[in-house]
Amino acid sequence: MGRAALYVCNCNGIRERQVRQAIEAGAKRPRDVFAAHDARPQCAKCVCDMRRMIQDQAEALALAAE
């Protein structure tokens, strides 16, 4: 059975997979993730999670480059 789709942004219906795709496409800030999905932050509860995901990806790339 596949993994359940996890929502990062409930207000805009943006899933974890979609956030990761935006980051891989070059999103460096939560506002870039929202722009990639033609959305705007509403309650902003997801912004911290997006920042963490962006930071995790940056750290993974830095480690891979070593």
C-alpha cells in the first residue's frame, strides 16, 4: 500500500510531494513554493514546515557535494 498524501498546507491543499517538487525546481523560500502553486499563504501555519523542508534539502545537497 502507498504512503498517504500528507498535506503541508491545508488551506491551499499543497501536499508534501508538491512542496518537494517546488524545492527541487529552485524554491528557496516559502513564498517561492506558494508561487509555484499559484497560491498565497492564508493562516501561515505551514511556513515553518516549508522552511524546514527547504533547509533539509539545502543540507542534503551540501553533504552530497562533499
